[in-house]
Amino acid sequence: MRSLVRSAARPYVCPSCQLSRLPARRRFASHSTPSSASPEIYDVVCVGGGPAGLGLLAALRASPATSKLKVALVETQDLQKAGSWSLDAQHYSNRVSSLTPSSVSFLQKIGVWDHVDTARVQPYQEMQVWDGETGSRITFDWSMETSPFEDLRTVATMTENSNLVRALLSRIAESGDENLSIFSNTTVSSIANGSEIPDGPDLSAWPVLSLAPTTSSPAQPPKQIAARLLVGADGINSPVRRFADISTSGWDYDRHGVVATLSLSDLDPVHFPLNMKTAYQRFLPALGGPIALLPLPNNNASLVWSTTVANAAYLKSLPPRAFIAMVNAAFRLSMTDLSYMLRMERPSTTSSPASSTSTPTPTLDPHEDELTWRLQHTPQPRKPSQLPPVVNGVQEGTVASFPLRFRHASSYISPRVALVGDAAHVIHPLAGQGLNLGLGDVAALARTVQYAATHGMDVGDILTLERYAGDRFATNAKIGAACDVLHKLYNVPGNGPVAWARSFGLDVIDKVPFVKGLLMKGVE
Amino acid sequence: MATRRALRTLNHLTTRRAHSTTSVSANELSHFSALASSWWDPQGPSRVLHLMNPLRHDFIASCLSDALPPPPPSTSTSTPTSETNPNTLRYLDIGCGGGIFAESLARSITPPSTPTQTPTPTRAASITAIDPSTTLIQIARDHARQDPTVDAHLRTGRFEYKNCTLEDLIAASSSPSSSPSPSTQKKTYDIVTLFEVIEHIESTPAAGISPQSFLTDCLRLVRPGGWLIGSTIARTFPSWLVNQVIAEAPWPVGVVPRGTHEWQKFVNPEELEGWVQEGLMRGADGRVTRAGAAALEGMRWKCMGVVYFPGFGWKLVPGSESWGNYFWAVRKGV
């Protein structure tokens, strides 16, 4: 679908104003480096070698129509290191993503999935979501659409970002190095419009990047490359977006996401069918956001706990046993109990030497003690499968936190510039959609470039890029807004009308299969 | 910069060449020249035309999949490029204007140096684009410089803009000075394109000029087995409503500048098919040289309607050719 906003508004913007919408300022520079040498010309230059940037490159290399395009990727980090990442089967990175089936099928289509270490990914077939205040619950699975004789379809697949990045790099390497330049360990020192080359093309509307290796001496002259299409996959503070003078709006949630890799007790409640895995998310309105436990292989799980900055700091300062007790408590105790436990005095630093899995020591941790006592006075759900298995260990060095923000660029495109992933949008992680939206952008942009390449269009022309923006802008805005509304809805503590209304909504959705099916397909 | 360009534009307008016998009307010429500065503005008056351009490539690809022009005689060229490179077709774009189609086609040309064995959708090897407006040709050349790929094709001659009329081109291609036997050395093309042109041809019976004679001239430049491909608008009540009343309405409703179209000049598919059949039967000198049935042997006629949906763009809609915009193509028998 074309961008409704854009095309509907077009006739009502007078033509001279439309002209002036073109960015007046097109320059980004950390330090000015003018150069008169004619730049090397590329069809697509992607700034940023994260999953989105690498995904675009892999998609372009995989399609016969675009594999002949001359492409470049610029990344500050060492991609060699990312390409040789490895970790043993008992350890998992704390940077994980939940890939929707459509993201996985895109990765399969472009041949990346074959390079993913599938022993390290974990699909799950069910998601339990409930309100910590009212207990209202919703179960997401595909049971309505599956016959009892086949396995339940996957809701989403957990994968470490490092595993995905390594697979993308390996797929790109497999495509050969013809027409491909990867500038690793390289920063973009400036982006400016090019100039008219005497007896040559007129590059005055083309972005020209000055590249500086992070390792070499500054005396070396920067390399100049011109981009037919410059793709900003360079994150929330995108230099490409600054060059294109695209504004971005949004706010900080004043919340942090606490992440950790956890190990679960072997007393996994027996599921039917046996190999079924479940993700759990409990909204904690009094604590500032939901806590989620997402399954990883070998009885491990990934934690994402969105909470206030103060709570996040408190949780990060706890010794492993107390941290584990807090996580178990957060899925089981009432809001009042949890608020109390988050204000308990921190245990003195005489904790046992940090180990990957905590070994029971005779001395009882005060948080553990508190949890055991309070559990005896808390009613538990009738079905044990509605609760996650007990967490019994936290992998050393994986407890970390990051600020939660909302950002949306006012436009994804400008002449010869397109933004993808976090450069275009940053959303609340409560639905685990961030990376999926980024991969959705990349799939749409690769489709657009492919269409342009087979129809004589200039891949950087605004008429080409309009197709990409029309595809993604409304979709991303809708999902970003939905996550924002959920965040705000589940931040109203107590049993007031808001809590009643949201629980009623959740109950209705859970009971009416038609609505739930629509919702799940929408998310997919 | 802007003022310099405007001055140059004015200059070109005043020094426009006058053609003695031509299918180009002065009114049409000045109308499109006046649009020149905004020709390549994606939000400007030519936006609808820009949006249609990819579909022209689709339609050409569908013609080529129906019947490919036969390979050029292998004896003339000693280079083995035709063996390895399947993209050998020579294009002529008549009435290229600011170069919307010509430039996009030039972009699809793969230089012979690249070892490509895969056919491109258009299979283009070269393109010559002509337009009678000096201003528009200058706009087209200036814009082509902004793309290094297209610029390189212009410099090597695989892509060429000529400021001339169709009549000039025919006169030049069959001039006896270049070769002793003009009939065999006449320059012809695998694909001749005529997008949104036929409805702008002035009918001047006194000078013997009509859309029919214009099409006959176009067909003379098509190699046997090649295609003449174009697009135009049918002369029907819906097309009058859409193109004259709605599309040329004042801003903000209209999408096309006032005076772009004259509904009376629109051409229905059946008329067009009749004209090209007659055109094929007329020989090199405008006389009927072959018996009707023989000239039409191996001929193919193809027609496909397109509809513009505001906010969604152009879509191929089979059957709509009888009441609105449509693509048409005729293949000359081998």
C-alpha cells in the first residue's frame, strides 16, 4: 500500500511548498574534510553493520536482479570479530531477539537461516500474558488453527543477535566479493553532497561519504565514496538521518529494560505435547512495566524486565541469589509484596563468590527468605502451567540494562537516502517487535530496489523510495503506537477503572478466538 | 543556477528551429517546452507520467516474451558479443520529451564490457531518443548527467539524444550520400517506442500529415520482426471526463497541467489498429508496394489498458483499453 498520509496530503500542499520540503541542509560532518578527488561510485551504501544493515546487504546479494549492484557497507565495529563469534552450549548472550515467523521466512528466503546455528535458537509455541494487578490472562497460540494431530505452530523464535549477525556475515561472504566492499573498523567522518565533475557526471545531488579507518593514523587521507542510494541503518543517533535533515520525534519512557540470561529448574511443569515451549509475560503496573521470560535451549531463558530506572539500578546491584529471588517473586507475588521487596535493604557484600549457577549455601538470602514466606500467603493459579518454571541460576556477567525510548522519524526517505531499523524507529520492547520491524524494513527496501533495478528506475530516486516509505511508514507507526498504548495502559496501578477496562479487554480477546486470531496475524 | 537555467530555456525557445514539413504542431511544442523546468520534479506536473514509466518496461517485456526480434545478421559483426550477451536490441524513442522513458531505458543497458549472460527485461543494447523541442532535449541531457551510468552511455554513444523530428531522422537515415544503395543500408531499429505521442500529432490534410502518415513513418524505422510500441488514450466519454474535466481541473484536484490533452485527438484502439495495418501496407515511398495480405503476414497486434488509481498509482487492467489509457504494440512481420 502506498503511503496514505503522503498521497492524500499531496494535492493539498501547494506546489511551491512541496518543493521547499526538500531538505535545505544536506551535510553531516564530525570534522570537515573537503576533497576534490572524484569519489568511487556505489549503487547502494549502507551505513551500519547491525542485523538491519547486514540483512539488507544479504537480501540484495541473494536476488539475481540486485546481485550485480555495486554495494558497500560501513561499520565502526570489527566485523571480523562478529563473524567468528562463538560461545559454548551452556552460555547464552543477553542480547536476544524474538523473531516472528515472517522474519524467519524472510531470512530463509535470502538463504541466511541455513547459516544460523539452530542448536542455539528456541522456537516457542505458546505465550502466556497476564496482568499482575487483576490476574486477567490471555494465551497466545495457534491451537485454533491446528489439528490435534500436528504440532502447534511457532509463535516466535528466540535467537541471540550475535548468532544472527554471524549468520548474515557468513551468507554475505558466501555470495563472493564481486561488486561488494565491506569497510569494517571504519567511521563515516563526513557526508556531503558531491560536485559536478568536469567532463564527467554531475554528482551535486549525490551523497558523498568520507571514510576514516578507526585503526590507522589520521594522516591518511579519507576515502571518498558516492552513493546512488545511501541507507541509514546506523541506529537511534543516525548520522545519515542528520545528513538528510530528517527530524525525529519521540520521548524517553524513563524506564530501563533489565536483561539477563537465566537457567531454569529441571522441574519444568510437564507440558503436552512434551516439546512445547512457552514464553511468559506478566504486567506489573505498580513497578513500571512488564517482566518477560523467553525460552532458550537447554533449559535456559532470557529475561527482559521493563521497570523504573531506580528499580533497575536496585535489581542490578543485587547479588545473584537475591536477583533470582526477585525474578521468581515478580512472576508470583502481588504488587504490594513486590514493592516491599524492592525496598528491602541490600544484603551486605559477603555474598558467595560469583558463579554461573548459584549453589545453595546454608545461609539464607534475605530476599529468598522473604519470597518463601510471602509465597505461603499468596494464592497461586489453578493450573501450574500458567506459571514459568522456577529460575535457579543467572549466568555471570549477563545482568545489564538499557534505557527504553520511543522515536519515529518524520520520514524514512529523502532524495538518495533511506532509513531502516532503529534509525527510522525505536519502540518499547514489550511486544519484542523492534528487530522484526527492522527486518520488515529491509525486506521492503530490498523489494523496492529489486523492482527499480528491473524497471530502469534509479534506485536512489525519490519516486523509487516512495514505494518503500509507502510500504513501511504506516505499518511501523501503527505497531509502535500499539506498544506505546499498551505500555501506558499497564502503567496505571491499583484496581481503578483503567485496570478493570484493560482486564475486561484481555478477557474478551482471550475468549473470542476470531479476535485473537486477527491480533496474532496482525503481529505476524 | 536557477536563473541561468531559465535564461538558457528562454534562449532555446527563441532559437527553435523551424521545420518545413513536420508532424509537430507549434502549439504542442510550446506547451511542453513551457513545462520543461518541472519535467523531472517528482511532485511536479509530470508526476503521473513518471509513475506510469515502470509499466512501460513491463509492457515491453511482455511484448518481447511474445516474440523476440530476430538476432541481427551475424555476418556484419565480427565481435562475438551477440553470442555471449543476449541484450542486443536497438531502441528508438520518438517524442522523448525530457527523457523520462529514454533515460530509464538507457539505465537498463548493460555495458558490453560486463560479462553478463543473463537477459535484462528490456534486452537493450542502445537507444536513440528524438524530440523536436530543443528545450526538452537540453533538459533531458542535463538530467542524464546526474546519473553516472547514463552519463557513461551518452559518452560512449550507446545512448543518444537527437533534437530532430521524425521526418528529419528518416531523411537522414535514407540519405544516399552515406552509401551507394540506400535501400539496404537504411537504419532501422528493433524496438521503436511512441509513448503518449500519437494523441499530440496535428492532422494537417493539406500537407498530407495525419496520425496515420506519422505511424507509417514510424513503421518504416522498425526492422522486420521488430516492435512498434506505444501508449495513448481512447476517445470515450469516461476518458473525456477523466482527462479533460478531472485531470486538468485547477489545483488541488487536477494532476495534469491545463492544455496537455485535446480530447478530439485521442485515438481508439480500433482506429490505431487500422492505421498501423495501412502503414504496414505502405512501402518505403508511401505507395502501396505489397498486396495487403502479404504485408500483414506475421504481424501481431497487442493492446492493454492501464488505469491510474490516485494514491495507489497505475495498474494494468485488461479490458480498460476501450475506455481510457492503454498500451499498444504492433510487430512487423519478418
